[in-house]
Amino acid sequence: MSLTESSLLAALTSVQDPHTGKDFVSTRAVRNVQISGGDVAFDVELGYPAQSLVPELRRAFIAAAKTVAGVDNVSVNISTKIQSHSVQRGVQLLPGVKNIIAVASGKGGVGKSTTSANLALALAAEGARVGVLDADIYGPSQTMMLGVSGKPESSDGKTMEPKINHGVQVMSIGLLVDNDQAMIWRGPMAVQALEQMLRQTNWKDLDYLIIDLPPGTGDIQLTLSQRVPMTGAVVVTTPQDIALLDAKKGIQMFEKVGVPILGVVENMAMHVCSNCGHVEHIFGNGGGARMAADYHIDFLGSLPLSMQIREQADSGTPTVVASPDSEAAQIYKKLARDVAVKVAQKAKDFSAKFPTITVSQNT
Ligand SMILES: Nc1ncnc2c1ncn2[C@@H]1O[C@H](COP(=O)(O)OP(=O)(O)OP(=O)(O)O)[C@@H](O)[C@H]1O
Ligand SMILES: [Mg+2]
Ligand SMILES: [Zn+2]
């Protein structure tokens, strides 16, 4: 094969996106091909943050390009462009926030907050701009897990500045009111407080805002999933059967209000012994995957029950930041890329591009 744009593109189809299983030419991610003598240059634009894949992808593209006769030098520019995707019908996007991802669970204590914090930090580590809204009025824990404290600053007395730590913007109900006060709020009051907290925070140019929802599927959760513009939801579960039953209720709630489920995460799936490293499936094996299959939703992965995950989350530096090269951090990063790919595959939101038409009647 001689060196032409089409022979080069044909060769590049051998490089597959590990997250979509498709090649980058057919998805039109490869652009701006330039050929000058034996020098070739092209751009690859990903729709999701994937910093940790870039070196490997670059090597694969260079090797693929060099299979074409006549190619001497290859220059590949890999970048990410994250777009806004559509939300529930009739709900408007939030300024400064491209995509909201809710993290939910059917019941408490399954590791929803730990997963939210690590997911947010993993998206940030992969190159995205990320925020976390801790909406769990019953047990806000993002102040502790993401290591932020103190009352949020306000320059106008109406809006609030998020706290920033580990490169992530954070707002938590735990920063605003004390625990005992929020616990006694009834549904409508809690929803109003949470909506205000969401809308009055000056989120700065976020690709993703992760919302740590209160556990369960009551009125508060249902109302929030109707009103907050969500691109999708991640459901966290543990392998015990009862938790799985509860997780099913969570899935049904989002289906009812038209928020797509991005997938299920199984937390504390197996125990890894800190002494010898052997793995035990204390609660049985594969429950999360079976549930996902039953409901035709995606299984995003399993996290082990690990002392390291608990200690690091509970001390303000979750695993993705504390031990970025650990196996658990790799699982969280893969989870983050999978979630971002699922978001990128949703229809784009064009609401900002269309003018609002108002019909007025002159009498
Ligand atoms: N994979 C894990 N291995 C070990 N400990 C974990 C793991 N995930 C979470 N934990 C620990 O379990 C406890 C509960 O987790 P977390 O607070 O994330 O759950 P939650 O679902 O948000 O709970 P709540 O309903 O109280 O908000 C925490 O102390 C956390 O550090
Ligand atoms: Mg929690
Ligand atoms: Zn052991």
C-alpha cells in the first residue's frame, strides 16, 4: 500500500478504543490528517477523559501508521472534548455544569460516598474538570472524605463558592448546617435546601458534577431525580441479596423519571486479606453482574472490601489520590472512564443553541 490519506486511515482502523470496542476512524475521532513526504500528522479527539490511556494509544497509533509503506515520522495529537448531554425532558441545564451524574443506592452504608469521592477524583485524574455535591442530608460525608471544612465564602450574599481540594470543587450540606438540624427536615424542606445548594453554588466550568444522593428511594430522592438535570445515574450496591433488592428499587426510580442508568457498581464485593492477599467472596460471587444482566443495564465493576479503601476515604485522601498506582485506584479509573464513555454516548444537549421563542400578543 502506498502512502495516501485513505491508506493511512485504513491502517489506523486497527487501533481499537478499549472502552467502546470501535476503531477511532469509524467514530470520526481521527481528524486533520496531514501528509508531507514521509511525515504524517493527525489528531485524535476523544469524547471522554482518558489521560492514563494516552501513552498506550499514542504508541498504538504510531505503530499502525508505520505499517503503511513510506511513513517515516508520525505525529499524533490526542485530546479530549467533553460535551453536554441531554437530561430529563423539560429540565434545564445548570450554568457552568456540562453533565450531572447522580450516585445513588437503595440503602445506606453500601459505600455510595466512598464511590462518589473516588469516582470524582478518578475523572479528575483522567483530565476532566469535576465537582462533587454532597446531597446526603442524613449523613453528609464528603467534607471528611474530600477533606474540606469551614463555611463556604460568598461575595454577594446569595451565591456560594465551592471548596476546592485534590483539584475537585466541593459543596456539602455538611458545610452549611449541622447534622442534627438537617436530619429533622421533612421532604419538601430537604428538597428545597438541596436544590438551593445545587443552584446557588458558583460551579466553575465543570465537565462533570457528581451528586452523592441520600440513600434510598423515598420522596426526596424521587423529587430530586425529577428536578435536577441529570445526564445519568450510577447505582452502588453490595453483594448481599437484600441490598440487591434495594438497588433494584433505585434502578426503577430512575427509570420512572427518565434518568438513564449508566451502570451498577458492586462495592465490598470480595475480601482481600491484608496479610496474604488471598481473596474471599464473603457475600457470594457475581451478584452485581447478575442484577445488571437481569435489568439490561451495564455492570461497571467490583471494588474489594479493603482496609486501604476505608482508611484512605475516611481520612480525607481517598485511594485514587493516596495510592494512585494501586489496584483499587486502577479499578476506580477504569470505572470513571466507562462512566464518561456512557455519558459521551448519550444524545447531545442542544438547548443552549436554540433561541427561546416567546409568542406575545399585542392587544
Ligand atoms: N470498598 C470498601 N472497602 C472497605 N471499606 C469501605 C469500602 N467502601 C466503603 N467503605 C467504608 O464503609 C463505610 C461506609 O461507606 P460510605 O460512607 O461510602 O457508605 P454510604 O453508602 O455513603 O453510607 P451512608 O448511607 O451512611 O451515606 C465507610 O467507613 C467507608 O470508608
Ligand atoms: Mg454516604
Ligand atoms: Zn490471609
